[in-house]
Amino acid sequence: MATETGTAYVTTPIYYVNDKPHLGHVYTTMVADVVSRYHRLRVDDTFFLTGVDEHAAKVSDKAAEHGMSAQEWADNNAKAFREVFKRLEMTNDDFVRTSSERHKAKVTEYVAALKKTGDVYEGEYEGWYDAGQEEYVPENKAKETDYKSPVNGKPLVKKKEKNYFFRLEKYRDELLAFYAARDEAGNSYVQPGARKNEIVNRIKEAQDVPISRTGSGGWGIPVPGDAEQTIYVWIDALFNYLTYVDDDKRRHYWESGATHFIAKDILWFHAAIWPALLMALGKCEGYGWVWKKSVQDNQLVYAHSYWVSDSGEKMSKSLGNFLDPAAIDNTVNEFGLDALRYFLATRGPLGTTDSAFSGELFAEVYNADLANTFGNSCSRVSNMIGKYFSGKMPDKGEYESLPTEFYTPINFHFCDLIETHTERLQEQYSTIMLNLDLLSAANLARSVVESVDAYIDERKPFTLAKEWDKNETEVGVILGTCAEALRIASVLLWPFIPDACETFWERIGCDYTQQMKDNKGLGKLDAWTEWGQLEAGTPIEKGDPLFPRYQTKD
Ligand code: MSP
């Protein structure tokens, strides 16, 4: 069965520019990048968006500390984010800056429309304010944490303001019905599903939320019709997911239903306030598209856990214990970008438990999963093809033609996995990927490589080659089969380790990189995972190891 093709919209949070990027930001963006690459590989018209959130008070405060204007400070740090993402070869299609004219103009339009329908109204607010997070904490939550920030432990401040409110309370029932409908369809809006109950309970008690503030010193987007008030940074920020695709060329991405990657710290905004804003905006004239059925059915929020330090503390800028751009750079220089990408995507806190970043584990995973598996297998097979077949792809023949004595348990498993089930393998891979289970997707791809190794160890082509006249055909079948299996594995591994896979493709004469370039960056997962595409006689280059083994230093 051919995989359905379509459109995909993948986003990350937009990061505060009060400071430089750190591992946490890189992580979410990397995960979103791997998923975007997967979509492109399977021919989906994909839009991947990341960027920065600038209108926060902590940005203007930090700028003032350094004697700079908020805009200058934001410009410098936005540049640092952009550079790190570029250095890490993120394939984002645009980069949000909330100080851009485009974003400001659209947010002004949205808020004006919401004022018109009355879903945004003027009022007065008093509550517990978490200055570090720039958010109000509800009374019951504040009490639970003894009126301290649940994130950084600093005391909450009682704050009273005249401002504009969003009628969140009015949307309680619609939100609950939306959650229920998605559950019924087996496609929870909040993922992993374990995070959902807490949100649903909180929605039941949700009250209207302030969406503006005073005294921002002009740093922010003015509330339309009231220049004294600035749109609260969180509302400004959430709208980025719309402002950057709100035009004729890009609107279809939004309509396909975004996959929003975030961490658990900002789930409430994405799980309750964001869909409620969309429901409200969708009722405004000209904005029906923002909450159309396809959005309601497909948009989702994936909230991963944290990278923590060895002592279990969340890595963050305010705590100052982050892996900064220089450390990230060193890792890339030592191990290569693919290694960082692979490690983050497969060993990060994607599920509901936090992960501690450890250099030791990094080296271990690098050796086990990359150097000793894919890297080694590619070298092994191409070296033998070089030695026994003068670097030309041998004729791998047909399984049917293999004498039955070849069917030992191991190679039977191998034939079964590769030949009969290549199609199923690809389907299984897609199901896992669409479930956003990156470790299992990578493991499935690696299982093909492991089968190749087991097959070689079992069949011992290097021993068979000693009686060349008798065994030439058999050695050819074995090595040809392995090369073909590695080609398929490399297609599945591409979203994780694109550089190594592209090098390997070049060595085995596959023009997939060029095909993607010619086809707006889109691949052909279905066609490329079909068995039997490496033709006999194709030159197979040996080349240097794709992942040289890492020797641990004492
Ligand atoms: N600006 C808001 C988001 C607005 S989105 C409409 C914000 N910015 S932030 O700079 O604080 O970034 C928070 C995000 O960075 C988290 O949701 C997560 O994606 C990432 N991470 C920051 N620290 C992290 C860890 N220690 N571990 C994992 N991810 C982390 O909140």
C-alpha cells in the first residue's frame, strides 16, 4: 500500500532572546527538524517554522542592564539563534521574529477582530504573577507552591492591572468537547496522552485571562485602539504560528493541522489558551479558516520533558547551567553533526521522563549505534565488494533461486525481513514516525543493519571466497543483498543522519540527493525503499569510515 502523501506544518516554540541559545532550545528544534525531514522524505509538502520571541519584559530588562535598546539586544540574540540553527543544518523554512512588521501587523489585525466580537474586552485584573515566566499563576496553584514560582522558586508577586481580557471561560465547554472528540478519534490533541488529564481538569476551572499589560516602555505590540496597553507577550507569541503562514501561498500549511513541539513548561498556553483563541478567531469575519475541520482534526501539541543536569535540575538560561553554543560546537567538531542529531533525537526527553545529558552516554551511543552498526556495516560490505568484485555491485540474484541449504534461521529471518516485508517495513516506519516515536523509528532502521551484520557473520562470505570458483555466485548474492539492504536502511536513517546517508548514496551511485534538490527538497520514501534498485555492475566506492570509532580518553 502506498503511503498517503500530503501537507505538513511543524513548529517549535519561539525562544526568548533575553539570552543566547542553549541545549534545550537546540533539542526541540532538532526533534522538529528530524520530523520535518521525515515528512519531506515521504513527499509531504512541508513547512517547518522556528524563531524567536522578543517582546518579553525580561528581554527589555536584560537590554537595559547592558545599556542597550531592547531591539538591539533582541537583534544580537536573534542572530545567535539563527546562527546556531544554521550551523546545525536545521531545515526551517522561515525564522520568526516577533518584532517583524509582518508579525506585528497580523497580531494587531487578530486582536482588533477579537475586540470586535467581544471575546477580548476591557477589565481589571489582580493575581499572582511569576515574573520569570511572565505569567499569572492561578490562586490554587500558587498556594500549592507556597506562593513561589513552580519553575524557578522565586516569590510570586501580587499584581493588579487594568487591562484587556480574553474570554477563556466562555470556551471551557467547547474546549472540553474538542478534547473529547479528538480522544474519540484516537488522536489526542495533547501528546504524550499522559499529560492530558491535568490540562482537562484545569480547563474545567479556567477563567478569563488578561492579554495586555501597561508600562512596557513601548516594547511590544500596542493593543489596537488603546496605545497605553501592550499585547501580553504570550498572546503575541502564540500568534506566530499563524502570522508566518497567513498568506495565500502558505495558508494551506496551517489548514493541514500543525504539529507544535514544545516542552511541558509551556503546555497550558498551547493546550488551552491557543485552541480557545483559535476558536474565537475562527468566529471572526474572514477567519473561518483558522479553526476549520481539518485543523480541529489534525493540529496537535507534543510536550516533551526536560534535559536536566546530573543533579536533576532543569537546564535553563536563568539557572546558568546550560550547554552553550561553544559546547555544542565542540561536540559537533569532535563527533560530527549527525552524531549530535542522532543522540538528541533518540536519547532525549521526548516522552514523560527527563533526561540527563552525559558526555559518556553520548560517546557510548555514538560507538554502539553509529560507528559499530551503520558505519561499520557500510565499510564491511563495500570493502568486500571492492576486494572480491573489483568495486562493482555483484548480481544478487533472486531469493527464490537460492538453494534451500542457504536458508539457515538467521538468513531466513533476513530474507523475510528484507525481501518480503520491505513494504511493510516502510509502513511500520511511517506509523512510528507519525506517532513521533523517534527512538523506535531509528531502532527499526537499525534493525535492518543488524540483520545485515548477522547475515554476514552467519554466511561468512570471506570464508566462502577462499573457494572462489565454487562460491563466486553465492558470495555475490550475499554481498549484493547486503548492499541493497544497507541502501534501504540508509533511506530510513536519513532524517536522523542525513550527512552520512548522503555520502553513502554517493558511494553506491544513488542520486537521491540530486532528486530531492530537483523536487523542492522532497524525497520518495515509497520508491526508494522498494527492494532491488542497485543494479549489478554499479561502482561501489569504499571511502573513509562514515563514523570513525571513538576512543574514550581516560
Ligand atoms: N517564548 C516562550 C515560548 C513561546 S511559544 C509560542 C518560551 N521561550 S523559552 O526560551 O523559554 O523556550 C522554552 C522552550 O525551550 C521549551 O518549551 C522547550 O522547547 C525548550 N527548552 C528550554 N529548556 C529546556 C530543557 N532544559 N529541556 C528541554 N527543552 C527545553 O517559553
